[in-house]
Amino acid sequence: MPMTTRWWLLLTVVTTMTIAGCGSGSAAEGPAELTGRTFVTMGDKQQQDLPLVEGTRVRLAFRNGEVAAEAGCNHLTGKLTTEGDRLVVTEVGGTLMGCSPELTDQDDRVRRFLQDRPRWRLDGDTLLLSTDTARLRLVDLRSAEPDRPLTGVRWSLDTVVENGTASSVPAGADAYLMIEGDRVTGSTGCTRLEGSASVAGGTVSFPGLSTRRMPCAAQLKGWDSGVLELLRGPLSVRITGNRLVLTRGDGRGLQFTALSR
Amino acid sequence: MRSIVKSVAVSGVVLFVTFAGGTVAQAQPSAAASGNASTVARTSDGRAVNTQAAIAAVEAYWTPARMAAAVDLDLKDSAGTGSAAVPQGKPGSVAPALPSKGMASLNQSVTVGKVYVTTPGGTGQCSASALNSGKRRLVITAGHCVHAGAGGGWYSNFIFVPGFRQGNEPVGRFVAWTLTSRTAWINNSNSDEDMAIAVMNNGGIYGAKVVDTVGGMGLRWNWGYSVAVTILGYPAAGGFPGDVQYFCQGTTWNGHSQQVRAWCNMTQGSSGGPWLQEYNDQTGLGYTNSVVSHRHGDPAQMDGPYFDNDIKSLFDYAEGLSPA
């Protein structure tokens, strides 16, 4: 009798491990077609679509076994698996910022929608999620926001990066760069810039940059010199949608957003 | 809390009592059978001091001449015919006790406050605390209270209102000069590094630095995942009012990846609130060891980024950017 019990126990343990192994190997990671992709809703609202507050959109990012959602307020996340043609999202939580009642309700609406085991269908770049009562039509971020060209765009500086840390451009500094042909113009808020721009092989450099001081707030002056220093030497160029990242060899860099013209 | 006003019968003396706070009930006369008595303050002609006009009358009554001629109550009492100062017996006492179920309330900390930011969707509300440093301008909060994370930008109009309570700003407000966070948050929304430090302009009622005005929390990093903390914040949803500080106390553990987890049911609005080691309820100060970030399925738990070298790096960076 004791021997039998032990064999059953062993068999149970082995079976459990096998099932768990299967789960984490396939379904537990969510659909492979979605993994690593980000989708956003577009403004073209139709009647059966999940209602959204004017001017907001839903952003869904699929990672390994996890989905992250944003709808204008908090960052929601949940565990993701699939069951047939349905997404199964569990343990949904989120960041804890307070927002207007409309946006807080919208977070709840999106949370409930995801927990409602929506059916999913991917048609090219369009992802359709539908429950019995509502649906979300989303487009791959890469199609929704195509990469902007480096030249001919006014790039507004918003972030300075250094050693894993980042800071915002202080209020009042209207800092930007604009490259047209082989010329660059720009400003740090305290200094006007002008010179030549050399773009080649994913890097840009600004040799012979001439600078001219302009009146600015005292507190911006120290900050300004750090930015000017970063513009010397070659910088690698990475553009994602409307964002431009210029990075120096030592990891320090500048981040910009394209201003719509 | 009721103010107890002892009845003093001295001819020609008028009592004017200022009640502390806004919710104190008017004290009522009561029987003196127990040896305790209270009464409403009255003017010298016997009218109750319970209207603005009566208060003004009392204030007007005290001319400099009257104040100079005021009777010295202590002298009169001790020199009078009262009973001699003889002890009634041996000194006695009853010891105070902490509640056996844990502290039900704490004093609010003026070093902790509410944050308002402008987000693309409207106004965001978070919590934060002033953080001590050499230049005394730092405020620590969550990364998602200053930046939208992957694909997004910095929020604008960041203000910190220390000690905010029910619409009151006891020491005024401070406006951020620049905001800092980890690149792992701003580029990848990585909640392991959902932390931010704002560098503040002079502000508040003194037009001074924030730490000079309300003090600053200490900072601890690399202290392990299991520490005792007091979490303070302004939860604003699910029945919490959003204009009063709440707290949770307990011991943290490793929730997932590089995060600490605690039992705490504070809701939206508490983001950025400090997780404090060795919190001192008298001074309202402690050592910041995490900030409120997010929760998963269980509404009774929350997670914060584990403070390791990343927070020290951010602290040094923000302090380096700070104006003197």
C-alpha cells in the first residue's frame, strides 16, 4: 500500500510538471503574431467601438506573456494567454495616478474589456478585438505613426540622457534642431546654433557649429552648456515614429519630438 | 476634541478662548459633581462669546491700559486664603498604551504632499515627498507621475503641495524646474525603475527651497527586500477622498523582478507616495526606500521599485542638475 501511494505521487508530480512546461512554452506567452508589437486606436470611431473620451486613444503593447494597456491615465498590465481565438487576460493591475472621473472610468472600461476574454483577429496591420458588447479596432504603431525623416523636420528637444538617467528640458527653454540639406539651425534656449550637418551611415555630426548667445533665464545657463557639449562629436541617429534619439559613444544623448508642421 | 475651559470667577476679568482647529464643538456648562466643569466663555457683562460681534467686543475691551492694570491671577491665588500646598498622598499614574491592533492614525507629515501635473489627457494627481540633499531642492515621486513612459513625453506644470489637507495648502506650493527619471522608465515603461526626482524652484510661503520649508526625507538604497515601512499617500478613488493623507504599515517582500511589495489598499492618487523606513510620527520624517508604483490583481497589495544603485544614480544626477 505505501509503495502504491508513492508511485501515484510521483506520477502526479511528473504530470503536473509536464502540463506546466507545456503551458509556459506556448499558450502562456500569448499569440506569437502579437508579441513585441504595439497597437493604437485611431480616431475613426464606429458605433460598436468601445466608447473613448474625446482626444484619447487606447495603446496596447504585447510582450512575452503580458499585455500593457494605456487609455489616457494609468499604465495597466495583465498576464496574457490565449484560449482558441480569445485573449485571456488575468491579474490586471495598474499604476496608481489619480485622474479625472472620465479617464478613471475609461481605465476601468478598458480593464473590463480586456478581462472579458475578447476574440482577436489580425488583418495585416489591423488588430480587431471584440467581446459580445464592444470592440476595439487598433493599428500597429509603426503604420499609425510612420518614422519621420531626419531632415526637413523641426525637432523639439525634450530630454537629456546621461548614464541611465534622463531629465526634462526646463520650462521656458524652447530648444530645437532643424537639419535641411547639409545645414543645421537650432537653439538651446540660451544659444542660437548654425552650421553644417553631416549625415552618413546612421550618424550625424555638426562640424564647425557657430553659436550666438541670446538672452535667457539665469538658471538655464548651466543647463545650456551641457547640451552644447553633447552636440560636439558624432551622434548615432535613431528615429521611431515622431521621436528622434541622438546618442554619443559614451551613452549620453538627446531626445527630440517632431513638431507637426 | 472638546476644549475644556475651567471656570474662573474673578471679578473684572473676562475670558476669551480661541478654539484650535475648525471642528471643535462649543463647550457647554456641565454639572460639577465630578469636580470637573466647563462653560462657555462670557464677556464681563455676562453675554456668551459665541458670535463674531462678541469676539470683536472682547478684542476691543482689551485696551493697553486695561491690559497693564490686569490682575495677576497666580499671585492672587497663591497669596490668598486657599488650602495649603500639601500633597494628598503618594504620586500615582496610569501608563499609556499603544493600540493592540496597530496604530489607527498617524499625524500627517508636512514633508509629504500632493502632486498635480498636466498630462495629455488632463490633470494627473500623485503623491510625493521632499527629499533631503545638499542643495535642498528635491522631491521624490514615481516615474509615471512625471513621464508617460514608452512612446510618450514628460508631463508639464508639475507642482508639489506639501501637507495638502482638505483644500488647504499650509505652506503653499512649489513648481518644478526640471524633472528626472530613469531611461528604463521613459524609454521602456519598465516598472522596476518607476521612480522620479523633481528639482524644484523656490516657492511656498517663504519663497524658499522646499527642504528648507518642510524638511526632507532621508534616502536608503540596497537595504534588502524585507524591511518595515510606513507608506504615505493621497488615495483619491474607490471611496478615498484624495485630499487627506493615508498610511499603511508593514513589512515588504520581493513581489516580482526588482520590486518590493506590501499590504496596502490605497488607490489611484497614491502613486509616488514614499515608503519610509524608521518613520517618526513626531517629526513626520523617515528614510525613503521606495515609492508607490502599481498593483496587480490583488487590490490589497501594491508594488514599488526596489531602491538599489539606480535610485542613487538618479539622486546624484538630479542633485547635479539642481541650481545652487
